[in-house]
Amino acid sequence: MTREGLRVTDVSIAYGRRTVIDSLSLPPLEPGTLTALIGPNAAGKSTLLRGIAGLNPMRGQVALGTDDLARLPPAERSRRMTYVPQTLPPGVALSVVETVIGALRATTAIARMPRAAYVDQAFDALERLGIGGLATRSLSELSGGQRQLASLAQAIARRPRVLLLDEPTSALDLHYQVRVLSNVQTLVREHGLIGVVVLHDIGLAARFADTVAVLHEGRLATAGTPQEAITSELLARAYQVRARVERCSRGFLQVIVDDML
């Protein structure tokens, strides 16, 4: 079955009288691709992601293929897309692997799998992220970064059509930042998912995303491949810095900030 893309069109989101996202449209987000939302603080990145997930009231349209997601019941919408917030709720007494199995059981498409299949898929998600050793630990015993990884394991185990991640690397060290985004990139490509991730680290966005969308003051400043979107001119306009965009010896884009504007 051919999977259809995600369309975010003319979206506006306000908190009271303050408009945070103003008539914003993204380029079509296609299956098998990872899109990074970047931009300065208060640009509206997390607000837009929550709007796509159906967690913020909004005007405009978010459509997956021919389905207007706003018209779907919440349970049906959540089966199509999984949202992982930046700030997680307090830990619970369940073990890590039990929370992943619970996430799988809540997914109708795989609700009739044998228990052994649930367990195998749960451990596969944990091992992908390098946290198989935490499987029997209680969530309440984990650090913030470990709980963030456990929450991400719940999301990737479900293999939704759309995976929405709000700053999934914010509490992680360098090793796990690369590990998480590398696995998300692989998962998206292998299973034809649509990945959207909010990132502050422009270098990580340039390395792992297929498309970079830069938000500035609630609008889309630019979008394209990392090479197209991340330029000195864009950094000056959106971030108010004088910076150079260069390639390292391995071909990865690097941003070198020389001064503030």
C-alpha cells in the first residue's frame, strides 16, 4: 500500500490574543523523510508541533493523505501519529518494558498480536536506543534523560504513520543525541514513516534531516534541504548572528558563529 504524505496548510495558533503561529504552511511532508523544525527561542516550533498533533486549538488544515485529521476522533488520530513531548510526566511504578508493551497494546493495528510478539517488539525498540539494560527498571527510578529515551521507545515501537518529536535530544549526552537521531532517521526511511522533529541544535538538524524548516516569529522563514535552508543570510535574519556555514572534512555542515548582530 502506498502511504500518503502530510500536508500542513495555513495554520494559525493563538494563546488568548497573542498569535504564536501566523498562517503558516509547510512544504509537503512525504513518507520516508525526516523534517527538522528549527528557529530561535519563541519562534513557535513546539507550538506548531502540538498543533499538528491536535493538542493545540488551531485554524487551518492538517491532512494525512485525503484525511483531514481535525475531523477524526482523537483515538483514530492518535493511531496515525505519535507525539513525544519535551517535558514528560513524573515516572510511574511500571517497568520500562511494561510501558512499551502498554503502548503497543493501545495501538489497534497490532492489538491482536501474541504476547510474545509484543515483548519482542518492545525489546527491539529498547535495544535500538541502547537502553535494553533498563527494561526491568521502574520509570520512577530513571533520570530525566533515561525517561526521555523510554518514552521515545514507546513511540518508535508503535511505528505510527507520523512521528512527532519535540526536542528529543534536549536531556541527552552527545552519544545518545547521535544514537537517537540516527535510529529515528533509519526507522523513518525503512518503514516509510513521516518524521517531524523540533531541534535547537542546527548541526544535528543539518546532519540527520532531509528537510529543514526554519521558523521565525511564528512564520516560515525558509524550508528546503539543509544546504538550501541553512545559510549565513538566514542565520543573520532569524538568529541575529554573524555566522559562517562550512563543511567539515567528512562533508557535514557546520555553523560557526563569529558575533552577534
